[in-house]
Amino acid sequence: MRRLGIRDRHWTAVPGKPVSGWNSLTHTEQAIAELVAQGLNNKQVAGRMYLSPHTVAHHLRQAFRKLSIASRVELTRIVIERT
């Protein structure tokens, strides 16, 4: 189906969307970042968002990569600065 142009990959880049910084995060990544900034661990975030802890960890890794950070503390600082 992809060869026929009927179905794109779900990770196809959106034209004009930034590749780094807060605006490059998906809505899910932003929501997870905000919950992490409130002090929740991955299991707690997963429970609130009806996701698995593994999925939460994946979204956090993606957010860390896009924001060029390496810790939850840095993520919290970014979220607080945005509010």
C-alpha cells in the first residue's frame, strides 16, 4: 500500500514543523513532559495517560533528544520556563 501511495508511514515529517525545541514535541510528548515536571514517575504518568510505562519512557527519550537534554531536572526547568 505504501508503494502505491495509499498509506504513508506514521512517522513522516510534517513540512514546516521544527525538528528541535519545544514546538517539535508531539502533543503526547508535551503532556508527558508536563506531568514529569509535576514530579510524577513513569509509572504514575502511564497510569494517568492510559499508556504503558515503556511507552512513556519512549516518549521521554524522544523529548530529551528533541530538546537536547539528558535529565528530568532539565525537562522540568524547560516546562517551568514555558509557564
